[in-house]
Amino acid sequence: MNRSIDSLILPECYMDTNLIETLVSPQRGYNHQKGCPAVAKQMKEKFPDCFALGIMDKDKRKVSYLQEFSLLASDQVIEIYKHKNRPHYILLISPAIEGFILAAASDLGLDLSDYGIPNALEEMKKETKQADAKNSQKYRKLFKDLRHSSEFQKLAKIISYLKTETYRAQESVLRDMLI
């Protein structure tokens, strides 16, 4: 079966999908899933023998599928996991996407209110959990400006690398991306 590489990249929430599509443009769109368990299920059941990349927030509840993976690298914000037997990767973003956005904005000295976005975590969560967050233009504009933050650059570089190298990705190269 001939699959688009974009269908093999599975972000787990609306805001993650918006972020990833802004940082590393897909041809059509990435394979958005609703929640970490859905990402894991899709990877295991729909793509058991081919490359797949899950992108998830590091939640309090761990996905059981992650037990089949080894941690390749971590910079305390982004963690890269590789499945022990399959060409599957999982990127965990910590803290969850809202904290990731707030930290990057702080690093660059951006005031989120200039984008019509709340500066407070709980207020932001109310917006990011909505279905329309996937296509939110104000967040897309913010993400374009946040591309210059070190963590956003690392995330984009890792996704781009895995997207192009799929089966040829080297663990040492991935580790070096988080230094």
C-alpha cells in the first residue's frame, strides 16, 4: 500500500497538529488523533510494520505502548523514543503544549496578548482544547514567530529529519539534535 508520509505522522491533539503543520508543512495534513491512546492504537494497528511518528504531550498518564520503546534522548522538554522492534518513534513534549508555548514565548519576550492569546496557562487551555484550535490562525501566526525559539527549532528539525529519513534515521543524529 502506498501511503503519504504525512499520514504516518500522528499528532495527538488539535494544538499539536496546528503547531506541527506550521513548523513542518505537510502536503495535505498530518494524521491528527484525539489523545495519546488513539495515537498509540493507530501506530500499532494501522502501521505495525512501517515507519510512524507519534507526537504527544507528556501527560500524567503514560501510554502503555511507550513501554515497548527506549528513550533515545531528552533535553527535559522534548523526549525522543524509538520502538525496540518497529520503525516507530514517539516525541513527547513536556510540559504539555500550553506550557511549551508559554516557555517559548517567554524565551523570545513575546506578549501573547499581542496575538489575542491569553498569557495565563488555564485560560490558554480553554482555547487549545477546542476543535477549532487545529486551524486557529492566531496560534498559527504565533507559531511562525516562535520558530526562532530553541525548542521550536529542535522540534522542527527532529520532525523534518524523521520525515525525510524514516527508515534510515540514525540514533546518534537524533541525540545530537537535542544538545
